[in-house]
Amino acid sequence: MAQENRKYSLVHVIWRVTWCALLSLFALVTLVFLYFYVNSLFLHTENVSVYTRVLSPIRIVHLSDLHNAQFGRANQKLIETVALQAPDLIFMSGDMLNNDDENTEIVTSLISDLVHIAPVYYGYGNHEKSWEKRFGRDLQPILESAGAIVVDNDYADIEINGTPLRIGGYMGYYPVAHMTAKDTAQEEAELAFVADFENTDRVKLLINHIPTGMIDWHYANRNPVDVVFSGHYHGGILRIPFLDQGLYAPYIGWFPPFTKGVFSGELATCVLSAGLGTYRFVPRLNNPPEIVVVELVPEDAG
């Protein structure tokens, strides 16, 4: 009888230790998840320097993939953070709204506030293209009425701080056409834009939402674009702790090599933003919403 009691006591102890260990592990995993989740709710400012052909420094705030997110009432936290950077230009590199929400008030209100800080140049993402198709409306005049300068297969020549710039916008796999082209004529028009955009001695800045062509297909080694501003990959959605590695990127798959940061080819430097928001409640874990502050610096300053 005593031996049976000892066996029962031993089993009971093992059972209690096992459950305590499992509960402790569950609590630890939950705390880690909550830490990374909460950390992903607060704006993060990423400062990068790019040495290029500018004559004097130019500061650009790069915003991407807002997806109708709001940081503070009417995005006041986002606006205040941008204002603190004192930019010369503000670039929006697409997917600032959602393709299934016809209301454009969040992005237009944001633009109307940001233009009091610096000129806002807006390049389309796939959500802007899909929005126009879904709702049968032209988005460009809506954005322009808020104050943005829209560059969609188009460019603007300006001068900032003594440097002549050409600022262009292209949504898809630059410089490959037909991602969203409906026919041969539109493909030819896109290719004509690429040739015309690159045919200048001005410093070329390209707002190119989808980075696949320039970064993953290495067109940065072939096409002479000084600096490319991209998003779309959302920083890999979940960034693996301690490895600084994104989990997934569309068109590329699992564990993609490029999801955020600055990547230099032989002829172009690409600034890839992790973006600000998310779509359809996909959580950003260990991946805070990002404002990228890009300082264009004269090459001889390096």
C-alpha cells in the first residue's frame, strides 16, 4: 500500500511539474507575442543617408502603405512626426488607401495637412489601381484637389536646394511593362515613359511601389535611376526576432532577401520602406510602422 502511495505521489508530482512548465511556457509565449504586437503599434522613424549626384543635401520623408491607418486623431501623430523632420519633399509610394473602401477622406485629409510642411509627391500602388477599377472613378483629381502632385507613369522636373530633379512614378515591375496594362498600346506607353524618364541629366528620383524589378530582379544594375522609393512588402509582415529577417513578401515568397532598408545596385539605390499599415487585419509583429527619412547627400561628402 505504501509503495502504491509513493507511485501515486510521484505521478502526481510529475503531472503538476509538467502542467506548471506548460503554463509557464504559454505565459512566456503570450508575453513575447504581446511585446512584439504592442511594439508594432507605435510609429518608428528610420533615418538613412544616400550618397548621390545632388549638389547639396535634400531631405525626403518617405511614407508608404498606410492602408487607411490612423495614428492619433486625424493622423495628428503622423503629421507631427513628419513636421519634426523638416523635409524638403514628402513622397507617398502607394497603397495609402484600401481598394475595398471608397472613402478617401483619411488619405486626402493627411495630404491636405502635409502640404503645409513640404510638397507631396504621390505615386500609385496596386491598391490605387484596383480602387479605380472597382469604383469606376479617377483617383488622381481627388488626390490633386487635396494638394498632392500625382506621378503615375509621369514625372515632374523641379529644382530643390540648387539641384535639378526629375521625380517620376511607376507602380509595377519597373522597367517591365504590362503588369496592369490592358493592351499593347498601354504597354508601349509604359515603356515610352521609362525611356523618357531616364533620358535626362537631372537627378532621377523614382516612386516605384513594387520593388521586385529593381531589387529582386536586379534592374538596379541596369537602369540608371539615382534613387528609387518603394514599399509593398510591408517589411516582410512579421520580422523574425534577433535575425532582422522578414517572413514573407508577395511575388517572392517565404524568407525573402529584401523586405526593408537601403539596397544599392550599380546604377540605382533603392530605399524600401516597411510601410505604415496593414491590410485585412494581418498583424505586423516585431515590425513597427515606419517613417523613412532619406537624406540625399552629395557624393563628394562621403
